[in-house]
Amino acid sequence: MVSDTHFSLRTPEAQRNWDAVVRHVATLRPDLVVHVGDVSVDGAHRPDELRLAREQLERLPVDWLAVPGNHDVGDNPDDAPGDDGLTDGRLARWREAFGPDRWSVDLGAWRLIGLNAQVFGAGGPDEDEQWEFLEEALGGSRRKVLVTHKPLTADAEELAAAPAYRFVPAPARLRLTRLCRDGRVEAVVSGHVHQQRRLAAAGMTHLWATTTWAVLPDELQPVIGAKRCGILELSLPDAGDVETSWVEPSGMAQLTLGEDIASPYERLVDEPAP
């Protein structure tokens, strides 16, 4: 599992860290690489960054799938200021570049189910169709892992203290949690927060895939898990628990946004979108 690559011509360091990921994958040869979203710095406004991200993912020597993040298609409507929300056009551009924004794939005894976290709360046919898709995908006897850019849930105290945009928005979070429990989802993999974390909540194991690009400084984001760049490796045995490890591929730089590298988002204000 890889996440938050934030590819752009403005982030050459993101591509250098991705070089380390590609080398690692070529050595490991996993069955599948899953990107957990935010492939781009600002693909929601700049379609060329989605195309660049697709080119980078095509360098992987194995099969891969991706779900969109808020920087790729816009954020959930209630969490998006100004012109930063999900739109039909942005969703169409994602699908043109990457294919479906929701998918399921069977690997041995397991089923991985990928969802578009930014569709929740948007209303309309895309959200309705995703709920229908999820209910169907949760059927059957396979063991299941849910993949979604935003974390699903945590304990009540953390949910109350965290900014709303950190998690899947309520009330979709409540419905999604119930469906996952009823569908016997064992693990939920998310990205978005740029930190490594494993926690138990709502009867499931929650795994946060960290960024391959750069972590955020403490003054912008508190330490919740571990602020390290890397990837999340999952082993899905037919019997027994999901096996996980966070790995820092050889050659991957440990970077902090605004300290080791300049923030590309500060430069967006003065740059016209293509």
C-alpha cells in the first residue's frame, strides 16, 4: 500500500522518493500495489498532474489499483472551502486518467474493496451507486479489507477532537461502519494523514498508510501515530490475522513539509491553473 505521493512538476522530491518505491517493488514483486489516494498535489484543479501521476504509477512492474484523494478530485462538500469540493468534472477526469474510482478485487481468500471517500455527503447518483456497489461487494464469504483515502473512524474522544476533514464525514461514517461490521470487514486501510498508525475501533483493525512524499510539521498537525515516510506492506494469509509492516525503502528521504522542502501549496496562490 502506498499513499499521498503528491506528484507534480513542483515536487521533484516526490518523484525521487517514488524511485525508491519502484526499486523496492521490483525486488519484492507483490501481487498488487494499491495507492490509497492523493496521487497528485492538485489534480482537482490541474488535470496534467493526474496524467503525471498515472505515468509514475505505470512504472510499477506489477499490477496496481488506486482510489482518489481530496487533492485529486476535490473534498467532501461539507469539508471543502471555496472551489475545493468534489465536482462531476473532477470525478470524470479521475476516471479518464485512472479508471473507476471504486473497485473490488479478489486475492485468494480475500476481497479488497476500494471506495471514493470524497463522494460521501455529495448526494446524487455517484454516491447512491457507491452505496449499492459496496453492499454488493460486501456479500459472499471472502475475508475483506476496505481501502479508502480518509480514515473511517476512531474512538469517540478522538473523533470529537479531530478536524472534520480528517475522517470519513458523518453520518456516512456511521452507515459505512455498520455495513463493514455486518459484511465482516477485518481491516480498513486509509491514507490522508501522512502518518503510520494501527488501531482497533468498531471491531476492525484500522491501518494508516503513510506518505511516500513528506510528513507535516507538528505545528500544522499533531503527532497521532508515527511521522515517517514509507509504505505499508500487507500479507493476507488464508487463515490467521492480517500481517502488516511499515517499510522505508532504501533511498527514500525522510522529509518534512516546510522544513526540508518548500510547500507547493503556498505557490498555488500566484500560479494560474492550466
